[in-house]
Amino acid sequence: MKLRFALALVVVVPAMALVAVAIVGNRASHHHVNQAYDRKMGGDSVGHRVPVLVELFTSEGCSSCPPADELLMSLEQSQPVAGVEIIALSEHVDYWNRLGWTDPYSSAEFSTRQNDYARIFQTDEVYTPQMIVDGHSQFVGNNAAKASDVIGQSAHEAKANVTIAASVADQGSDSVTFDVKIDGFPQNWKGKSADVLLAITESGLRSNVAAGENRGRRLTHTAVVRKINRLGSVDSKKDQTFSVQPVVRVSKAWKRDNLKAVVFVQDHATRQVLGAAALPFAK
């Protein structure tokens, strides 16, 4: 991984102004979520919204990252793009840790995932903050105008139907069983394979940073990926549907009311996201 590129970006790219958006009121959470949508219209004319996956590679050790973290939070909470359900993933990389502050949410797994994207994008540049929309478009993560444009464009792409449901579980239990079903793969997705991934995210996380570039700051995060697992694969030559019932163990350190399960289908070769859905743990 190229830390020098991350450092260069901090110097060259100033923090961009965030677009002010109104925070909508609390939406009713559902025990069962069906992420169906109108493929042709890509809008909400029939009451459905198109799910678009927005990943942010970030670090508490990067001084340019807090504005990007705030942008991701605004996108997730206010849902400002008409006809779109923005599904957020905040992935904290670990290559900033050696510069004075160890990000408590960082993982080498996310650094590896970001480097995988760099290979797909055919670039040596690995930097923070980096935002990637539906696995195919990347840009500086605090660019609100770019984020809005790319998310809107991605909503018009044909996608698979992804459905998540959670079985009734004792609140005292340390595990949750999910029912995941995927069908309706895009017609132009032929002769290819894809990975089905499950990420568990937690929002409302805060840190008092005691060292590094953000020393003295209190940072707030949303949709922090706590774990990400591969549930299986789909082969377009033989699979019309995919279903699985994964069991997720919930750490006692996580606040269940702030957790979401995010399932997404990602083309194995291009890393394009073919479909996604999110389900809050809280009823």
C-alpha cells in the first residue's frame, strides 16, 4: 500500500465544503426488508428506491477524513438523492496507524480491500478519504457534489433484487440468523461470476483522538464496518437465484440498536456491485 499517496492527498486536496442537507426524522424500522425496485425508471414513482452502495475508505489518523466521514453520515441519514436508498459502508484502513494514532476501528482487511480496488482501477494511488460508489466509480471522499452526481447515475443501472430478513431472536442472544435471497440478475450480466458479501455496520461511534493529525478532536462515525464475510458465489451460467441463512455472532462490545446487516453482490472480476440491501437489527 502506498502511504505516500495518502500523505500527498492531505497536502494537495483541501477539505471541500459539504452540502447542507436537512436530516429527516426517524423512519420506522422494519423486521423484514425487501429491496425491490423499478429497473426501468430507477426512481420512487411506485414507492421503491434503488439501493446504491457507497463505500468510504477513511482513518482517524487522516486530517482530511473527518469532512468525508460527515458527508457519509449526511448521505446515509438524509438520503438526499431522489429515488435512491444510499447504503453506507465506512471502512477504516490501518496504514495510518503507524503515524501516532491507532484507529480503534481499523483493519488490515479494509486496507487489502482498498488495494484490490486500486488494481481494478489500474492505479498505484491508495489514499484517504476515498469514496467508491457501487464498486465502479471512485473520487475524493469529501466531494459532496461528485458524490451526488455519481450516486444518481448509478441508480439508473440494472441491478439484482436482494432481500434480507432476520429471524426472531432473543435480545439476549449473541447471534442472529438472516435469510438472504437474490434473484433478477441483470440481463447484461452473462458468463460471469459474483461474490455475495455480508457486512455488519455500527453507527453512533465516537472517539477522542489523543495523537496524530486529528489530535484533540472528538470524531463521530456512521456505518462503521465491524465485520465483512463472504456468503458464497453466483455463477451467471447456471444460477438464477441465490439463497443462504447466515448466522452472525454479535459482539458484546457492539450496540445492537445501532447495527445494520448489509448484503451486496459484487462482480468477481470488475468489482461492480450488482445489487444491495440493508436491514437494521433494531425492530
